[in-house]
Amino acid sequence: MTALHGVGAAPRAGVRPNRGGGRSAAAAGSVPSVLASDADGEAERLPTGLQEFDRVLGGGLVVGSVTLIGGDPGIGKSTLLLQAAAALSAGVVTLYATGEESLRQVGLRARRLGLHPERLQLLAETGVEQVIEAATSTGARVLVVDSIQTMVAEGVDSSPGSVTQLRESAAMLVHFAKSSGTSVLMIGHVTKEGAIAGPRILEHMVDTVLYFESDSGSRFRVVRAVKNRFGAANEIGVFSMEEGGLREVRNPSAIFLSRHETPVSGSVVMVTREGTRPMLIEVQALVDESHAANPRRVAVGLEGNRLALLLAVLHRHGGVLLSAHDVFVNVVGGVRVNETAADLPALLAAVSSLDDRPLLQDLVVFGEVGLAGEIRPVPFGEERLREAAKHGFKRAIVPRQNAPKRDDAALHGLEVIGVSRLEEALAAARR
């Protein structure tokens, strides 16, 4: 592999954010203009070479945008951005600035990943002014900062990672991105609660906030957009961590389905929607007799309080009493479902476990359950059904309003059962 290019000390005459209230380097940007004259056409984007990453970004890296990506230590943030930077460097000047590793360490990691970024510029520096000057002097169109917590701004009398340093360093990088048209990617550490460390204003300053998620012990990684000014929020990209780095998973539905060899009770497949992507996942439930005064209700991948609410609805409108049982519900694969389409699958899986009676293996379920026992529709019902039909499912229990109103060739072979009440759904599942 051709050696990566390290960037030495850059001249101090580069673009520097205006912190004194005088006329900035981007003076033209301070002149008012008519909105229509600047809003024509699509935003210019740079493909990162990773289609799953581009999907999360909304179609690629927007020129002049600032993206913040956070995640647990060792989950693969640096690996992802090094792979993206290596691919980007083949088409545009790209600078990878690291404050956590030496140039040799980054080079060894690139070699281990099998990357050959002959044109990728490397810089080991923690001074944010020096990083900006190096990006200016090299004419970089993409700047990767690993990580924002290691950056230090001159004139700020506090340690790296402090609230003041984070705010000032991020503000300078945002100003640089907007004034120069350079796309900036920043890695951010997270707290033990899973939020990006530092002031909340950091997430408000940037254009896009991505989170790297993974279940403990799983080799799969999910990149989720929680904020995106140029694309859909809650869009996800799925990767698999291999010896050679992160590999894209183009069909995530296949990895989240167990496809048990023999039917098992307490398991049902649902179709969730993450951003613009419908995705098949398995919801499992275990209902067991409780020997405690207060039976346990545990939900992994679902909202815990909603599980207690659904069990109350199941008793009142379905006639199934679980007050003497522990109930555990889990979404397979470490996925977290934040939509109400998981209501009906969770209840049917719980009833299946209680009865010790497996549901049909080619059955798919989705729908919101209301407090009155009604089954309410969810958005994009037909798209969810098409995804199920594409993967060979033969039967679907869905809200009546989500049942197709006309023949759809894409649903050929899929029997759709529309239900409007919980008791109807229970009867259909037990057939």
C-alpha cells in the first residue's frame, strides 16, 4: 500500500472564524439575498462509497455540511469514517485529522482494513485552528475530525473535552464548513447513558447527528440518523463488523429473522419502518408463572411503560389475564422499535407463549392497539405488506384500514386479514 500522506504544520494564514465581531472571511454570506435565488436545484452531494452510509445521510455527504457521529467506545466509529474517507479521497481532497492516534496507528489500521487510500491526507493534531489551516492549505473538500472531544481552541482556558472547549471548537468547525464549502465529519464520544458527551447545544449546531448502535455481543452495527437537515430522520444503515472492517448489509430483513427450523411459541414477525426503509424483524415473548408479589414486565427494544399498558388492554378487551405471570418481550437483533406498529405483534407473541401454541411461521403482523381495544392503522401499510410478500410470507394480520383496497400484483400469494378489534386479531392468530 502506498504510504498515507501526513500533513505537516500548516501556515497560520488560513481561514479563521471571526470571533471578534469584525468582517468575516465569508463576507459575501453576510449580504442578504432572495431565497428563491439560492434554493434552486438539489444540494450538491458527495458519495461516500458506502451505500448504507449514504442512505443515512440522505443520499450522500452534502457540500458544506457538518455531521456528528456518536457511539460507544470500540463500536467502529473511526473504522467507518476511515473507510468513507479512503473512498472519498479517490475523487476529492480529503483530510483525516486525528487527535487520538498517531499517523502510524492510523496507517496500520488502514492496512489492516485492506484500504489503499493513496491520496488521503492525514494530520495528527489537537489544535482546531491548525486543523482548519491544514484543511485550507490542502484545499480539502472533506474534513474528518477524530474526535471533537480532543480538539482545543486557542484562547480558551479549559481542558480538552470541557463544555467551553467543545462549544468553541465545534463553532469554529461549523463556521469553517459554511464559509469554505468543506464537508466536516466529527466523531463524538458518548456518556454512559448513550448520549453524545458535552453540551446539548453541540447537536443543535451541526446539520446531521448520527448514532452508532449495537447489541452487546452482536457483530451487527446500526447507524441511525436522529437529526438530518438534508434527509429523513430515523433513517438507518446496517453494517456487519468483520475482520476487514465494516461490511454493508443490503438486506437487513434477512439478518433479523431467525427462521426457526421448527415452530416455536412466543415468536412473531412484524414489519417496522426505519426512515424510508420497511424492515422485517422478529418479536419474541416469554410468559411464565411468577412467584413474586409483583410480576415482572421487561421489554427490550420496546418502550417498557407501553408494555404494561398493552397487557392491561389485553385483559380488558381480550380476556387474557397475565397478572400472575412474568412477561418478557424482546426485539431480536438489538433493534429498537420506536413506533406503535409493534403493539399487536407483542400481544400476539405473549398470548402464543402463554398458550404454548406457535403461530404460523409464514405469518406477519403489525398494528397499533388503542386503549378501547381497537386496532388502529399505521403509516405506509402497503409498503410494509410488499416487503413481507417479497420475503415469502403467506399471511398477514393488519389493521383493517391498512388492508389493500385494490388488487396489487406485488402482494400476490399474501393473504391479508384486516382486523378492527383486538378480539378479532386474537381469533385470527389462533386459527
